[in-house]
Amino acid sequence: MPDFEKLIVGLGNPGSEYEHTAHNLGFMVVDRLAARHGIRVSRKECMALVGHGSIPPCRVVLAEPQTFMNLSGSSVQGLLVKYEIAAAAGLILIYDDLDLPWLSLRIRREGSAGGHNGVRSVIAAMGTQEFVRVRLGIDGGSGNRDGARIVLAKLSRARNKELDELLDYASQAVESIIADGAEKAMTRFNRRAGGLPEEEQ
């Protein structure tokens, strides 16, 4: 088996009823990365759909855990062990974030789960918070909110019009992390809603 340097995991829920929901943005970004780099994400390994390929300058594994969001950690940990990748050096986790406005993106090198059950599961399984994550904002700023309804609702027509650009932007952010490192990628790609640069790193 070739040596792989990066494990890129998008979080989501399997099944047609969850397709095109905000909670599956992680899956969507992995699919977009796969399309951009000619990688087929179809192998079944460690309770995930997996694809092998290259995102310059690294050999990478793309993965979409099929365990449902709250149990993602066992799949991610299994893949890290299988491919002998250290979380701090090689894991990039992509997921939706209800605490950020829609269209915002934040890259971080470590941190808590922030109320995200999938991330909480990953941290618990690995025993560390030290890994790169790409957080995609999904909140519409509606004040009193029903989190479950927001994350599991189908994306609105307005958001669908903006989705393609968001997926390309997030894919470019991941590509920058791989090529240039998380620090430079944070400077280039962290942004608030509306495309404004994120001042706080």
C-alpha cells in the first residue's frame, strides 16, 4: 500500500433522507475534492467510504464515515490506524458549524467540539483535540433557533444558489492546508459571511 500523508474526512449522515442538508456539508466538500482531483470515493473501509489519490504535493485518503454523525470517531480512528497517519500531522476534518454564519469558513489547528456531536465523537475516540479542522458556517442568524431543525433541513433555494461557490472555496482551503500548511491557509481562507476576511486568527 502506498504511503499516505493526509486523511481528509468530511462528516455527515448516510442515507438519501440526509442528502443536501446542512449537516452533510462535510460529505459535499469531500465529493468536490474528489471531483477536482479525479478520486473515486467508493471503497468500504473502517465503516467509511474511502478514496485514494493525490492532492499535490501529498498522497491522500478521502473519507466519508457511514456510522452516522454521533459515532464518527470510531471510523476516523480506525482509518488513522490503518494508514498509519498521526492525527496532529495528517488529519483534516471538515464539518458544518451552527455557531458560524452561513458562507463563513474557519480553519483551526485544534480546539473543542464546540457542541458538534460528530467532532465530540472524533475527539473522544482519538483522545486528542490536536488536528486541523475546516468549519463551515450554517447559521442564518435567526436568534432563537432549533439546532436540529437547521442542520437536518434541506438547503433552501437561496443557499443552493451559493452552495457551488462555497464548496469550491472550501476545497481550495483544504488544498492550501495540504500544500502550504494550516497557518498560511488560515490567513488566506478564514472569512466571515459575505466573503470578508476573518481578522481573528
